[in-house]
Amino acid sequence: MPLYIYSTVSRSGALERGRGRFDDYEALVRDIESRGELLYNFVAVPDFLAGVLTRVRSKPRPAEVAEFCNTLAMYIGGGVDIQSALEDMLAAKRSRAMGRCLREIKQYLYSGYPLSAALKQTGAFPDIVINMVAIGEDSGNLDRTLADAGQHLERVIAIRGAVMRASLYPMVSFVVMIGVVIFWLAFIVPQLEQVFASFQFELPVLTQRVLAFGDWFAEYWLWVVVGLAAIPFVIKSSRQIKFIARLLDAIYWRLPIMKRLIRGAEWAFYFQYLGLTYRSGVVITQGLEVVRRSAGNEFFRHRLAPIEEELRAGMSLHQSLGRTQLFEPLSVRMIGLGEQTGNLEEQLGKLADIYYRRVQNLVEVFSKLIEPVIIVVIGIIFGIFVLALLGPIYQFVQEAVAM
């Protein structure tokens, strides 16, 4: 279906904008007239351009999506119809992106879409929200599944925030360190090289190496700066290729020190989400597939793929999880205990809590441990520069005094 961007005149005479996918122009007009509005103008966007517009336009922040789920759950639980709830939420919107999404959801609902399909059409909501809403629509427990989705998003936001806080300090320190090294190579080393040229003795090997590196940098500095600046963009672009994304995530999964943080975050997300789908009455194989597709680490997601088929073949969940070699013995043991006693949902919740607390604790420990490591690394780098550049000057002064 083509994407239409249009403007309408509302019943109050106000000019409003909207967008949506419709079969043809007549379907667009019928949808607008069903809301008591008049079409003012429109543009039919080609499919290839519609996909680009959907990806580049601003989206609601994860915290806004979690608030949307929790608020809509309260409205529905209180007996308010969805359209009225969306109208109230639209009046209290805090950002343009969320306001636009709320208007689009209302339009899709007027057109006969179920709520889950309306959320998917906006392109602004994560799969977990769409899947949980679809489960709620099928089971008749939409308010509960929305509340579960909201709580899950809040926990995911907290976990990702913790990981980002742990990564921020070393990343900033690394950028500052690279900037200082570039400054020394670009401005300090060339000046000292002219001074060293007047010395009547052979320079130390370390000084010669630093000066040679400075000469190389003076010739290729532009390429070095461009290359360093391009690294994040290259990594992000290369992740569009599944093989490269899987390779990078496999490295992250085994990265010393950071691997405990990365694995803990993935495990907390996995068991929390699986527990939600299981509590909602979803068939376990279907729930596992939904959770696997929502995993953030491509390596983790790929290694989880055989689990659904192994369960269909009669294998127990804890045995299949153990075969992946992705989970700790604690996780496998507790899942097996939950299967034996019939309280799998409770065990999944406990595991999610365990790994959530572990991530929080690791962030605090990591933040304290990384500081001395960074200080030592920076000290070594600056020590090399000091010895290489100030050593010959000290030697020259000693010889001058001796004369």
C-alpha cells in the first residue's frame, strides 16, 4: 500500500496533518470522511521513498513509549475506550514525535486496524510492544499486557542506561587521549624536532621513533583524522550485514571485563521478556521465537535459533538452553526446576531479577575499576612522550654544564 502524507480540515476548522498507508485515493478519502473531516491536499509517496522517510523521521524516546503503555493500560483497565484514551493522551503529549504517533494510531483505528497493527504501521514502536498488544487482543487482557510491556521497557531502559554509564567514562577518556596525542604530534613534536636538529649528539632510539612517527603524521594527518572519525560510522553501517553484525557481537560477547556486563544485560532482557510471554498464555515455542527476534545481540540471537525446533522435537527447555552454551549453569538449573515443579513463570522472573541486579552491581564495580586502568594507560602514553622529547633536552643541558 502506498504511503499518503495529507492535510485535512477538522470539524472545528483547524488544519491538521497526517500520514498513513491506504489501498488507493478513494480509501484515503473514505477514511478522512469517516472522521468527519475534509481532505485539503495530499501527496502519494513512492514505496522506496516511504521506507526512507519512516527510518529517518524522529521517533518517540523509549521512556515515552513506556509511559504510553502504562497510561493506556490504566485507561483501558478503568473502562475507557481506546479512542477517548488516545484523545486525552494527545492533549497531554510532551513531544512532537509522540503527538504525531498518537494521531496516526487514531487514524489507523478509525480505518479498522486493530491496535497492534496500528502501532506497527507507525514504525515507532518496538516489537515487544506490538507483540504484547497482539497477545492482549487475542486473550482479552489488553490492559495487563500493556502494563507488562511498559514495566519491561522501563527495566530495559534502566539496563541500557547502566551499560551506557559504564561505557561512557572509558569512551570519553579514550577520545580525550587521542585528541591530546594528535595535539602533541601536530604542534609540539615539529617544534622540538627543529631544536633537536641543532644538537651535536645522537638522539636516543625512543626519540628517533617518536620524531619519525611525527613526520609520518604530519604527512598523513588528514587521513588519520578522517579515518578515526569514520570508525563509528563504518561499524554502524557494517552492522547492516548480518555476518559482520554477528562477528562483532561475538567479539563483544567474549570481550574481557565487558563481557559480564553485556551477557548480564542480554540474560536479564531474555528471561524478563520470556516470562511476560509465558504468563500471557503464549505457546512456549512461539514465545521463544518472539523473544529471540527481539534480542539485541546478533550472536546471541543466532545461537538461540535451534531452541524452538528442539522443543518441538520433544526436548525440555532447560536441556535446549544448556546445549546453546550461552547460559550459566544457574539459569539452566532454575529453568529445569521450574519445568519440574510447574512454576516456570516464577523461575523466569527470579532469573530476570538476578541478572538485573547483577548488571546494576557490575556498573558500580566497573566504574571504580576502570578509572585506575585508564589513568595507568594515559600515564604510560605521556611517559613515552616525556622521555622521548624531554630526555634529549636534559642530556643537552648536562653536557652544556659539563663544558
